[in-house]
Amino acid sequence: MSAFSIRQLTENDWSDFQQIRLESLARHPEYFAPTQDEAKFTSREWMERLSSRNTAFFGLFHDAQMVGVTGIM
């Protein structure tokens, strides 16, 4: 049986978060307001975004695969 779960993302999730975030920006830019060119972020910048005390990002997982993200800023 397939299972869905939600958890707060950590620095270790940066690569999956980056992939979903950039795909979202490319497919539906009208729903997002990037303040910088996120496609040029380094891995360290993605990790810093996920570890910031001013934001929280959560991933939706289907089994072990991240399939969606949301954030609170």
C-alpha cells in the first residue's frame, strides 16, 4: 500500500527541493514570486534557504519520494 507523509525539510533535502521548486517556477511562474534567479543558486544557497530561522519548508512524500513542497515565510 502506498503512503503519503509530510515533514519539514532539512538541508539534506536541498536537491529534491531544488528540482521541484525550479520545475514549479518554469511551469507556473504566475503563481510564484522569486526574488532572485533561483536557477543560479549554488547547493549551499539551497541548503541555507532550508535552514533559515525565518522560513519553514515542508515536503509531501509519496512513499519515500518528494512529490510536492510548500513553505511559510
